Amino acid sequence: MIRKLLLFFAAIALVPAPAMADTLVDNINGISIDREGKVTRFAALVFDENGRIVQILQMGDPLPRTEYRVDGEGRVMVPGFIDAHGHVMGLGMGLMVLDLSGTTSLEDALATIAAYAEANPGRAWIIGRGWNQEKWGLGRYPTAADLDAVVGDRPVWLERVDGHAGWANSSALEIAGVTASTTSPEGGRIERIAGSKAPEGVLVDAAMPLVADKVPAWRADERDVALAKAQDLLVSQGITAIADMGTSVEDWMTFRRAGDDGRLVVRIMAYATGVPEMVLIGGTGPTRWLYDDRLRLNGVKLYLDGALGSRGALLLEDYEDAPGQRGLPLIGGTDLRNFMSRAAMDGYQVAIHAIGTAANREALDAIEELGATYTTEQRWRIEHAQIVHPDDIVRFGELGVIASVQPVHQTSDRLMAEARLGPDRLTGAYAWRSLAAAGAPLAFGSDVPVEFPDVIDGLAVAISRTDKSGEPFGGWRPEETVSREQALAGFTAGAAWAGYGDGRFGRLVVGERADFVFLSDDPLMASVTDTREIAVLETWIGGVKVYDANGDGAGEDAMADDGR
Amino acid sequence: MIRKLLLFFAAIALVPAPAMADTLVDNINGISIDREGKVTRFAALVFDENGRIVQILQMGDPLPRTEYRVDGEGRVMVPGFIDAHGHVMGLGMGLMVLDLSGTTSLEDALATIAAYAEANPGRAWIIGRGWNQEKWGLGRYPTAADLDAVVGDRPVWLERVDGHAGWANSSALEIAGVTASTTSPEGGRIERIAGSKAPEGVLVDAAMPLVADKVPAWRADERDVALAKAQDLLVSQGITAIADMGTSVEDWMTFRRAGDDGRLVVRIMAYATGVPEMVLIGGTGPTRWLYDDRLRLNGVKLYLDGALGSRGALLLEDYEDAPGQRGLPLIGGTDLRNFMSRAAMDGYQVAIHAIGTAANREALDAIEELGATYTTEQRWRIEHAQIVHPDDIVRFGELGVIASVQPVHQTSDRLMAEARLGPDRLTGAYAWRSLAAAGAPLAFGSDVPVEFPDVIDGLAVAISRTDKSGEPFGGWRPEETVSREQALAGFTAGAAWAGYGDGRFGRLVVGERADFVFLSDDPLMASVTDTREIAVLETWIGGVKVYDANGDGAGEDAMADDGR
């Protein structure tokens, strides 16, 4: 019976809809690019009422008669940017808590914290994120005592910029019961006061939940606000789709609630925060593309190691600046292979967080071992692929492993990476061109909220290996820059393919969604300096304008735009 | 920006769709009924392509020209039946495990179990349900030793028909670690061998998880099959909507997966199995009606007591057949009120399981206390309302509490209820007419899979208080029968209102969904004996035929039916 019902529904779906209103967008300098970097230029496009592209036109092609028309005013149009690695709810929640990412010193941070606490007397906990002792030039971790001096009346918990360490005051440590006699959990580290066993204030990686689990959980209505704030920010950067790396069940429910209510704007490719969450959310396999290609559970995120800054990244040899330390292993060996197998056997995608040389090698080993069983259609991803042993770079190509990298990390991390690894072990560090040359599919992201999701900056870094100040002159290890075309593809078609969005979005071709951005300049023609000046003027998703730099018109339909 | 986008979507929705294909169903003896029991008869109806009724026609009204036409062949049409209390996944899973509900004696059951074990050598556990020592006339609980005699090589776990007790063999008890030294958890009871502390084999209520938690969890693909089987069975009984009482997160994900895939046929009004599950699923409040009014999380199910058969029901006085026992309290007091408040403050509905007199009084007390805070729109439900103290019946009306009752329970339970309560405490037992007369909104259900979801039988019991054999002659406490109209309303409009389905389904009126059943006779005109003979000929949900007793045509569209 059910089968027959399905056939009936299928039959209904096949009845062609009556001709609906199409929209012509003309007078544009249109650019599309495939994931190999092949560029197509065009002068106009037409999308239908469902927001799908039905026609791409070249200069001189006769313009079709459509119900609506948008004048592109000669501007540059590129595919909507896709962030291949981010944390959507982390971004949104970060926008709702104390943001320390702009602080320039410990003193600056403490003053910011003190002011925030005074301005928010009703908050039982002071929660924040974004600190970076490297950026402060502190030469050590901040301490509970530092915090106690400015907030003593209630607990404080502040996540490091990379999410791999947390900074607590004494009140928070007390609530968490973290004392001199607390042992560091496996995969984590409680920083101790020198010459003592007493906790110093910072908890690394797997030790973080000792305090974090005591923080009052976010309410569903707060989550809804966080998602809205995250989406607002993303579309302002021209981002029309993002891979969410580490989706909790609560996150997923928040996405679905938004989808059900018509509040889901940005397309989300979700990777569950663990195998149990993946199975609960997906059930028999990845979900369908829901809400007109706005949400899909692709698979699972597995963490092999921590971050380089907190010395959690797994290295094949000792940290240069911490002899005897090689990082904190999270998952590996048989556990890793079992999780990967559990996911792959039901068609889920596996995205493996691997920062250090040992983690990358372990991930590649596991993929190679499982490769015989799960061959076609498995798009294995390694997230970050940050410090890869030179011998392993070629394996990305041989195994067809997606290198999901974050260009801006390179500029943020370069001094720290030099300190952690020393000058002689940087050959496979942030080695984008080598990875691409080896045949690895590239996908570019920001790791938002670890970095601000500025795709324009990401493009500039990818082609120059310089930061916003143009430092270092000529670029850091400039032999690993990529071409303008590779950079744009990494943030569009490459990122779409890496998240099973290909055929739906990522390119401006017939049949895909009309997700596009109007830019102030052509990123394939501009100098590095000029690239940095490119502005996102408008962002459109599925044929609907969702951001306008002029501050109005977003969300209006095409009719409003051409004044009819 | 998001707000503007929403406005844009809203504007799109307001554009009237072009005229779509309507379907006329004529030549029918149509019956609709409101929840007060007021009957409307009609001769034809028209529904649109979305499955919504757009016209109701009387004999002699000019027939509209429509694209499609279905000849009702003079048959009786009633609104689709709604089961106000069931367990959808329990039904489906029950259809996938050993079914003991048809067994007539312990020996019969043991033979069935032995045959099943032999036929399923690959199953690591033998799982089943449906046994009833009362029906067997056993005079005691079955034991592990009984089971060991037929299955000794692997664990066996069999749930009682009411789901409030489980029967384990020695292997299962061993795996669960249930021994003479295991204490019964609060709210549960480990039955012991007389003159010993050794477990006898049956675990009641809160003791059940000791074994049940060791049973391998259902896989997602098994859950999908279970849901499909449940739906097939429900539509064969004319059931087009059901309240799911105790939805787990896994259940909810199964429903959503079906909805996303277009496999959700029956409308489900879901009540989460606890407050944490409710909050995780619903987030900020009840979900919207999803999938064209096929799924909504309404709120939460709270359990105040167990069942009468297992002496878990909470009584104000001792069990007649077990002096000193008054049942097993599950939630009550401040906990109950806090849970109710947590739900009500976000607009969730609360359905309170209350079987015994003390549980019903506790539920009413809590509702009365909270009533001052949560007045309008809170449709408090008491599930079962089985044995109500005569003084409390009027309070259902005063407080506007929905009495969600299961007529067939009365016939299954009457001998057991007489034994448990004695003859003098039956005045408020299964007191449907008194509850209705007091002003309680009535909603009728089956408690499937505790009872087979046979609505026709439910109607016959409701109006006669006799079982399928016509016993007892003249009905058991016949002063508590309801009218034919009340009975039909309880299984249609009353059940819809109790689950916030009113205005969407439950009646055959313009604007509601075309959910209807063709019956072989008129349940408002037939004698009790003739009522029992009524057959469900076809079941339609949202204008689509989903069941045909002739075994074909289900799922075909209207075109196929009228041969064009």
C-alpha cells in the first residue's frame, strides 16, 4: 500500500507545473568556475520561481521575455561563496557572548571582561570566547588569578580563539570541582601552577568539559537567535552555504526548526559531532537535501587531535618549543577505523579533523586501509590538513582525499607554527599548492568562529600568503600560493563538491540554484592589494536577495528591484 | 534582513495559485459530526489538489464540474477515525517480534515461544509481547523456570500486554545481573520466588529496564520498517490520525525521516516521553504541523502510575486482592507540578497517564493548582482516567480536563478490575457517560498495541459495554454507555480537538483535510450486533486512497477510480 502511495506521489511530482514567473538578471560581468578552476563568463542569467537557473546568456544573445528583470548595473557576479569548514552555532553563540577576539593584550582583555561583567549584572556566568595569548604576546597562558582580579563574584569561562582551550576563574574552577587532586582526563590537560599541583586556570581540549559542562545550557529560544545572527553575518560576507563541522543534536533541531519555519536562509552541510549523534540524526544514512537544498546531514566529524596553538596537534616528532610533548591523541587506531566504517557502510561522509603530521598520517593510513571496502562515492575529507609530513602529501592525491583547508589560518598561525615546529619542519605546512598538485580536491573555509568568515580575505591569502598588512613581504612560503582560479573554486565549486552540494549549488550553470554575489571588482583580475578591497555588494540565495550592502532591499523580490 | 526575507516568503504564499484539479466524491451517505455529537449528513464533497475539502453538497445540490470524480456507490462515508491514545512504534515493533496476544494458556504461549525460537536461530534475543496471565486463567505470574524449559540457550524478554511488566528467562536475568540481592527500584517490583529472595522472572514497571536496557537497540532501518507496518495496520482499521503517547527522540527522528521521504501517511500527534525529550524535539514550543498536517509535537506524556493488571495503578485504598498494596507511584507532588509548569509555560500540552483513583486525584489536584496560571488554550489531558473516585468525576468538567479513554480496555479488564477493586469500588470505573455528563471533553482511543486498534469494536463497546461475544448480557455497568453520536465523536472530532487537530482534520467540513472512511453500514443507525459487523471498505487521507479492503487501488489517484 505504502509503495503504491509513493508511486502516486511520484506521479504527481512529474506533472509539469504551469509556466511560472522567471527572472532575468542581465547587464552583469558573470563568472562561474568549476572545481578544476575552469572559468565560464556570461552576461546574463535567468532563474525560475523555485530559484533554479534555467538559462545562461552570453553577450549578444537575444534576451528572453520574463516576468521580472534585475539590472546588474554592469557589476561582477560570482557564485555564492561556500565556507567548507565552520561552526554555525558557535558563530551565532559567539555573537551573543563576550567577544575577546579583538583584544590586543591581557590588560586589554581584562578591562573588556570587567566592563562586560559590570554591564551584565544579571548574568549568572560570564561566558566568552576569542582570546589568544599568542596574539597578546603574553608568552604564557592567562590564569585564574588574572581573572579573579576583575571578576570574583561569579564564575567566568572563556574559550580560546580556536576552541581548544578554556580559561576559568577560581569561582568556575570551584563549581567544577577542579583542584590540585584532579587528574587530567585522557586527551586533555589541566594547566598547573609552576611548582604546584594547583590548577592555574586554563584547561586544554578534553579537560575543558570539566568546567564547560557546568555552564547553563543554551535555551532553544537563545539558539534560534544565535542561528539568525550567524546567518546574518554569513550572508554579509557573501556566504550562501557552509559546512557545519560538529553538529550536535540540539544544533540539528535548531536548524530543522528554522527550516520548518522558513527561517533557514544559508545552506548547511552538517557533520554530526560524533557517531551516535550521526546515527540519531540521520538514521539509515545521510538525510535528503531538505528545505529546497538548504540542509543535509552529510556525515560525521571525527577529531584525531587538537590544535597547534594549545599543543594539542599530534606530531610525529616533539614540539620544537616543548620537548617531550607530541600532542594529545583523541581518536585513533581501531576506534577510528570502526567509526569510519560505521559511517561509510551507511553512506555517511567522514570528515577527519587532523592538524599535526601524526594525525594526518593516521587519517591517511585509515583511509587507505578502508579504501578497499569503500571505494566509489566516498568523499573522504581531512579537515585542516595543516601540518602534513612531506612524504604524505602525494597520498592525498592517490587516495582522492579532500583537503579541507582554511587559508587565513596560515597568516594567523605562521609565527606560532614556526615556534612550534622550528624552521626545518615547515615544508608540508599549509601546503595548498602541493596538495592540489598531488591531485587532492581542495575545499576552502574559514573555521568560523575561530577566524572571521571573510572570504575576500581568504582569497587574498590563498593567492599571496600575506596577511591584511601585506606581511610578510612576498608571502610566507609563497611557493604554496594557489592561482586566483583555484582560490575561487575552493570557496565555491570545490567546497560544494566536498559537501555533496554539486549539481545543486556552487556554480552558476543551468539546473543549479541561483546563489550569487555581486562584487565591487573581479577577483580573477585584481591584484592582491585590490582583491583585499573587494566589497560584497549583494548576496542572493535561491533567487532571493538576502543581503544588500546598501542596507535596504534585502529580502525584497525582483519586482522591487526593477521598480515595477 | 531575516525578517524581510520572511515577509517576502509570506508575500509569495499569498499569491493565489492557479485553479488546480478538484475531485468530486458523490453518491455517498456522508456523515460528519462535531465534538459535541451534532451530526451533519451530506451527499457529496469536493476536495482540492492539496487534499482539502472545498465544498460539501446536499442531495439535490447542483454538482460542480471538476477534473476528477469518484463514485461513492451509495456507501456510508464517515470522517477518518482518530485514535486518541496509541503507541505507533510500539505497534510497529510489536509486528516485528513474537506476538503472544493470541495465546490462550501458558502452555499455548510456551509452545509458541519454542516454535519461534526454533524458526529464528539467528536472533540473539527472543523478544516478544502480548502475554496476559489473566486471560490465560493462570492465577499467578509466569516464571523464568517456565521459559527456561523451552528456551535455555539465549535470553528471552517478553512484555506483558499492557507494557507494564516483562517476563524474562534465567539467561536474560543473568545478563541483567538480577539476583536475590537486587533490590526493586523505586516505582518497580521484582517478583520473587515464594519463601526466597530469588527473582521469579517477572519485573514490574520501573524494574523492567533492568532487563529491557540490555536488549539490543532497534536499528534505524528496522524502525522505518516498523513505522511502515504500523501505518499499514492503522489505515486498514480506518485510522487516519493517532496520538502517539510517549514519543522518544528516536521515534521522532523516525517520523521525520518518513515525513521527509514522503512515507508518512497517518497523521501523528506526538507526546514526548519526558520533559527533556520534549524540549529537545520541540525547542521553543510545540512544533508546527509538518508535512501537510501529518506530524506535530504537541507536548509531553507524564506517567503518574502503572497499570491495574500489574497492580501498578495508584489507589486511594488497598487493592482488594492484595491487602497492603496501593500501587507504585511514578511522578507526583512537586515533580509533577514542575514538569507540568515547564511544559505549559512554553505552550506544550500535557497528557497525564492516570489509571487509579489516587493517580487521577493527584492529576486533577495538580491541574487545579496550575489552572490559575495556565488558563486558556491549555487542553489538559488525563490518559485512561480508568478508575476515578466518584467525587472526582465532576472535577473533570469543572476543570475542562479531557478524558482520554479506551473503551475496549473496559471489556478486557472488567473481571480483573472486579478482582482488584471488589464490587463496591466500581462506581467511577470506566465511567464514560458520567465523565461526559460532567462536561469532560471525551477522546477515544485503543492504547494500541495494548489492544488491537479496532475502532469498530471500540464503537460497539462504547455504546454497549459488551465484548465481542456480547458478554455480559446487557452490558457491564451499562449506565456508563455513551450514545452512538458520542462514540463516533470520540473517535473523530473529539480526538482531533484533544490533539490540536481541530480545524485541520476530524470532521468533513470545508477547510479540513479530506480524511474519510467508506464503511459497509451506518454506525449511527446500526444495532450493536450490526455495528460489530461493519467493515472498513476504504481509507482516504488528504484526498488520497491509502487502503482498499479489496486489496487493490490503494494509492491510486482518483482518475484510476472513475476509469477515465
